[in-house]
Amino acid sequence: MMESVCLRLVYDGNGPLNWSGKPGTFGMQDKEGLLHTGVRGANGTISFDLTLQVKLGKSDAPILFGSFAHGPPSGRFLYLAWCEAHGTLVQRLKLPLSGITWNDIRSAFARQEPLVGVLVDHHPRLTSTGANIGGSRPISWKLP
């Protein structure tokens, strides 16, 4: 059994504290390390639309894969990344895809709507050495 699911990630945040903010230096990172810029909304959020393929896993759970799905089958995630104009990575956030169920996928397909995850990140922080704090951020994926 193989299907696909459309996802929309909405980023509502300010970006890292140590970052130039130049155009084209923030986006959804694919497996080749390229950043795909999103679409800025009127309210300042940035939306990323993508499609992932889905197959049945060994435990009957959906396994998501495609050019934006990183990590092992049982722990797939998306990367939201910021870099400088010369390409140096400044910060990367790991956004888990766990929690997306077959019911979610079938409902999204039936309604022909993406599953939407919103990341609110208004308080970026630095380590004691001045490095941006990345890491994993929880996301709830649901129909709009």
C-alpha cells in the first residue's frame, strides 16, 4: 500500500538571534542540503507546502519518505534551516513527523487538504558561548 500526503508547515517566528536574515537563507532543507523558501503570509508567517510518499511500515504505522523526510523510518522528521549567504549553517530545527497516523493521511486525502503543522518560535535563545540553540521542536499535524 502506497499513498502520498500533503503537508503544510507554518513557521511563526523570528529566526535565530545570530543570523544575517538575507533573502534565500531560510527554508525547508531537502536531502541534498538545499533550502526551499516558503511563502510569506500577510501576518508574517511563512508556509512551506510539500508532499511526502507513504508506505506501510513493519508495525502497520505509516512510513513517510521523500526528498524532505530525514532520519530512520521509525523516526522521520523535517529540517527547517537557516544559513548565511556563503552557505554556513547557522541553525537547524528538527520537526518530527511522528504522530501522523493512517487516519490523518486518509482524512487529508479524502478532503483534498494538507495536514497542517504550526511552529511558533518567538523566543530564540543562545548558548553561553553565543551559539544559536537548535534541536527538536514538537509539531501537531492536523487538518485545517
